[in-house]
Amino acid sequence: MSLVNASFPINASELNLTPAYDIADTLPGHFELPVDTWGIVIFLGLAAMAAALSVGYYYTHSEPMALAAVLAYLVLSIPVGNLFIVPSASHVIDDSKRIYYTPAVLRTEGSHGDRSAAMVIGVVQVGLLCMGLFLTFRVVSAALAPKRLVVKCVPHVRDGTEYPQAHVGCNKCGRVLSLDYFFSDETCTKSKTGCQISYELCQHCLLECPHDHEVLCWENGKCIGQVDFEATQKCNMEEAQALLANSLE
């Protein structure tokens, strides 16, 4: 027996055998059951949206774009799943009668190929849901995280080198930091002022650091340059003035 026994668009006569018959002509029915022109248009629109978002993620590698693509595929999986479920019902119920099927009927008497395909789609849906939950957590966490300070850097001899420590934390305020983004005061580190190994700083305490100190900026565990305090202060002042001007308009 064939593993895949779906019909596209769904044969409307097969809906007589299922509870879907009553909702086929409603707006949700057109979305979930592509049985006519409107249903096919909606289905193709969902497919095009999912494909476009996938292309967008390929070029941007943006987590919000990935979340949008996953949700689009999750929505698309609803009519795709129904392409297999409805034909399964038609295999086990008399065409001359309008009899509502139950999941138990499909499990015991339905097409084995259709049930297998529907099961695969169900597993895919669970996987998409888990991916969606994970990406939602990531996107919301990033949105709620403190905004990064605009820091201007100049080239340094250690550019591109990896940070020697696996765990970092601000030596001034005690905040636990991540290798994703932090600063190190090389002047204090060399003189062992307030530290034993390295004097690390968060972006808030960076502004309180003496401007004549040699402070390195680190991203993803690698040095990206030495902080230019004068340019950084000027840049953030201009940004603050622009935000204030916009709020007064």
C-alpha cells in the first residue's frame, strides 16, 4: 500500500464522510481544507509566505526571521495534514452514507499509508512547535535585554585573539557577564589593581573607567579593538540628543 495517498485539492465528496463537511464552506474551512479555488489560493499563499521567509532567513540569519519562518511552516502543516486525513476516512466508510468517522476508526481500519504519512506530519508539527518555543524565548530575551552601549574602537595588537578565561564578571559592580560582550581594563590588569587575573567591566561601569586606561572590547570571546573613550562619549551624546529631540516632537 502506498505510503503517501493524499489528494490535492481535497475531493469535496470525501468530506461528506467526516465532521469537516459542515465547515468546508466557512472561512476556517477554506484555510484548513483546500477543496476549491479559494482554498487552493490560500494554500499556495501560505506556501509562498513560508518559502519567502526561508529565503529571508538564508540571507539574514536573523532569529526573528527564523521564528517567522517556523510559524509559517507550522500554519502550513494544518492543511497539509488534512490532505492525508480526509482521504484516510474515505477508505473506511461507505460512500453512500454520510457517517462521521472517529480517530479510533482510522487507527483500526484506515489506510496504513495515510496513517503513516499523517503520523510523520504530526512529528514534524511537534518539532516545529518546539523550535518555535525555543526561538520565541530567544527573541523575547534579546528584546528584553539591556540595549548595548554604542562603543567606538580603534585597532589593537590583540585584535582577533581569544579571551583566556572561560568565565567573566564585572570587577566593579560584580555583575555576571557573558563572553558574548564585555570589556577588560588592561591598565588595571597589568598593575593587579582590584583583580588577580584580569579586570573585567560591564558596559555600565565602562563609562566610569578613567579615559586614559587601556580598555579592550570583546565580542564572542574575541578582541575587536581598544575603546576610544572620546569617540564613544561623543557618539552616545549625539544619540541621546537625537532621542530627546524625537520625544519632544
